[in-house]
Amino acid sequence: MADSRTSGEFSLEPVRFSRLSRRGVLLSLSGLQLTSAGIAVAAFVGTLYSVGAEALPWTSPIWGGGLAITWARIAGRPVVEWIPLVITWVLRQAGGQTVFKAKISRPRPAGTLALPGDAARLRQYDDPESGAVMVHDPHHATLTVGCDLLHPSFVLLDPAEQERRIQGWGRVLSTACRSGRIARLQVLERTIPDGGTALVDWWREHGVHDGSWVARVYGELIEQAGPSGERHVSSIALALDMRRAAQAIRRSGGGIRGAAAVLRQEMRTVEAALRAADLHPSPWYDAGSLAVDLRSAYDPAIAPTLERHREIGRSLATAGPVAVTESWGSLRTDSAYHSVLWVSEWPQASVYPGFMSPVILAGGIRRTVSITYEPVRTDRAARELRKRKVEHISDAAQRARMGQIEDAADSAELQDVLQQEADLLSGHGVLRYTGLISVSAPTMDELEAAVAQIQQAAIQSSMETRLLVSQQGQAFAAASLPLARKV
């Protein structure tokens, strides 16, 4: 039989995602569930033996409530697991940590980024050799750099070209795994208001400027039509783990300069892998480019102006928001409301590349899709897979002794673990990936409508999304900023 690759009848290979592990400490119960269940059992048994069965109704609020919060669920999560979230949220509100206002009378220290929350600790380093701005996180010991990616629309390519590009992207991820010094690799695909710069530049170079009525009206139409559209921008951010690369940093001179030298090596490697995959990286972000991205994320209304007037808004010292107010399920910044969704479940069945098209191509919505890859060292991945396999087998044996029926979900998770172990032995890398979708709108009503539309688009993509409550500020920084942050 002739190969479909050579006969012109090319078919894409479907892919399948590993399931999110739902295992707990014991018998699929988390530590909090075991704690609440243990308190309930201790209260029941203690009452029964110390006072007698007649006192059980009096202590029923303790043992009954413990059992209820252990197994009852709200929005797919056990009630007991909501307790830490609520307590943390209340404490944050009491401490004023959900409101940020820029102190314009007290400028930020030189070299810092004017961002709210835990991103306030970030520092900038302008690399003299590459011209890129590198963002240093002293707490997590990372050094991050980013750039835009130029590529044709994936959904418009023929199957053979799609398959070739998929294999090329796989080699990019494999390069990140083999490095051993990369903390995270973040890919963002976002829609931004089109400032009409391309139209204006074309008219300026090719238009007939003779002062006629036709030329004047045509120029006015271009000025008005540009900002009414939107365009898609893809970017990638690379974070160096300074702890893993400590030895190489010392060999390169130590300190932030040595870390920058090591990061430049990773930048060249990733850039070569991207070009081999027919992804054309732009020059790495300098301070001005990064400032425009940060400002546009928190203040979307100013984005067209910053694009059309490229000499303003290019200072990182003023790129942050003027004010931020975080609520339970949303975030309000300078000119927009935002909500961040977490991709809690990727497609369970085999899907073809491009399955996220309903989300990516959702029109009329300002949104950012962020996928963060965290490479796992081979030795550590092997230990974790062995541990998970032993836990699955032990839990299966425990359920068999208790007479419980084997759950199909547990069996599927075990098969995923075995497949990952086989892939690791075959030379493939292991990555942890997190998907976030940030949705923005000018008003709260428009935001709710946009979030509902994105959730429906995710359902069409065979994905499950959940609103990240009580942590929208941190989630927004991870989902919308090209800084390879994590929640």
C-alpha cells in the first residue's frame, strides 16, 4: 500500500492529552478531606464511647458537618477545600491587598517594574550585547526574556504543512527539555486593537498625495478604519532558572551579568529551533517594546494610540497600571475589566491539531490565550512517574481489599502514567503545562457576555474551563503578561 505522505492523501495524526490527576493522599481523598473526615470520625467515636449513643444527636453538628464538608461539592470542588480560599481572600481584603493605586508622587526605584501584587519585585536588566531587556525575579531566581513570533495562520495551511509545523514545534519543546536550565516556556496568542499602523504606512509609501478631494477622503478613511479592527499577535517568553544554571553563571562571571550570558545561550538555541520550525522570531523585546505590552494589557484603550505613536509609552517605569481593584472573580484595571479562566481539563479523547480554533478565532473579544510549559528534568520525571505508578497500584490493591469497584478514571490515569514512562524511556521530555485564558472588556456586562462566549468556545474545543476565584490578580499577570509567570 502506498504511503499517504507520498500519494498526496495526507492525513493528520490525532493527539491525546494526559488527564489531570485527581488522586489524593488516600483513596482519592485530599489532605484537607482526610483531616475533616478524621475529625468527624473522632467526634463520633469519642462521643459514642465516652458518653453513649444518646449524646450523638448533640454532637451531630461536629461529625455531621465534618462528613458533609468532606464529600459535598461546590462548583466541582469539595467544600472543605473552599475554606482556605475564603480565609485567604478575607485576610487579603482586610490587609488592603486587593486594591492597588500607583503612587505618582513617589516614583518607583530605578530598574523596577511598576506592576502590582507580587510582580512588584521584578527588576529589569538591559543586556548590552543582545539589546534585550531581561526581567529578573529575585524571589524565584529567574531571568526572563520574550519576543514576538511571525507565522501564517495555522488553520489555513494544508494538512501536510500543519503536520510538519507540529513536528517542528515538538522539537522546540524537546530543546527546552534537554536544556535543563529553562524554568518555564510561555506561549501567548492574544488579540489587540489594530491601530492601523500597517494601513497608514502603506498609504504613506504608496498613496498619491496630490491634495485632491479623493486623496483627502481616502486618507481620512484609512485613519478611521484602522483602529476599528483587531489583529492576532503571538509571542514567546523564556525564563532561565538561575538555581539550576548556578555553575554556568559562575563560569560566566557571576551575578546578573553571568546569568544574562547564560540566558543568551538559551536564546540562541531556542531561536534556532524556532526558525527550524518556520516560526520567525522578531528581535527580542527591548525596554520600550515590553513597556508597550505591559501598558496595553492593563490599559487596552490606549493600545491603538501606543501603536500609532511609537515614541510614547516606552518607559518601564510608567508601564504599570494606575489603579487595580481585584474582586472574587474579576479584576478591574485602568480602562477594562478582566477575568481569567483556567483550562482545568484538556480534551479527553483524541483530537486533531487546531482543536482550539473556536477559542482562538472567537471574533469581537479581546482575550489572551497563554500556555506555560515547565520542563521536568529526566531523573526527576522518572522518579515522579515511578512514584505515581506505585501509588496507583497500591490504591488499586487497597480498594480491592475493601471490596470497592475499580474506577475507570483511575485506570485511565494509570495508563497515562505508563504511556509517559514509555515516552520518557524513548527519549522524549516531560513537561507540565498550564493553560490560562484572560478575557477583557470595557464594562462588567460585556465581560460577562465575553466570558460566557469563551466558555462555549472552549466546550466546542472539547476543553473544560473554570474561573480562577480569589486569585485574579496573580492569574492575570500569568495569563496576559509575557513574563513567564506562574499561578
